[in-house]
Amino acid sequence: MEVVASSAAFSDSVLKNKQISAKVQAIDTDIVCTAFADKTFIIVTQLGKIGGLILVTKDNVVGDCKEPTFSVRVLLGKDDAVHCVIARRIAAVTGLEKPVLVALALKDTSVATARELEELVRTCSVW
């Protein structure tokens, strides 16, 4: 994974946002993270467009369960299990309690790509 360009959030902006461009598995990939009061919006694209919208919310833990659980709902686009898994893993990287809206437009949905995307989102932190 080679990060080609990174731009920090604008200090005078009302919204906190950050953008990263990188090569992931030799594919140009753009990631934009924006923090809103009630949710975080993360765009991950290899196609130059927003793609499908997936809302990931952290569930309340009941009992002795140590691992967090998430609800995943496709709002726009194809309801694809692979995209839902990638969106859930991206949301888990944020560690946020508030919902995360993930926009995915990917050419490559391999495990290696998903892992690199998680690391890039971690560096794109606005939370």
C-alpha cells in the first residue's frame, strides 16, 4: 500500500474531514472521512464515484459478550454480503459508538484489499 497524497482537515471548516489517496493492490483508491454530530461518513472508492451506501450501527451489548456487535443495513445499491462485511470492518476500525455511513465503490473486494482499506481508514481518522 502506497499513500500518494494526504490532505489534512480544514481548520476553519465546521465539519471535520480528511482525504487520502493511495494505491491499494495497484488500484488508485480515494478515502474521504467526514465527522458529523450524529454520524461519521466514510467514502471508499476505486471507481471515482460514491457507490453503495451502507449504514453500520454498533449494537448494545447484553450479558458477558466482550466483542462488539454491529447491525448493517444497505441504504442504496446492491445488497452484497462482501460489501457489508467490508463496511462493518471499516466501521469497527473507527471505534465509535455513533453510526457510521460507509459509501463503497470497489473494483477489488479481496481480503488483502479489505485489510489495506482498514489501515487507510485508521490513518484517515477524524473522530
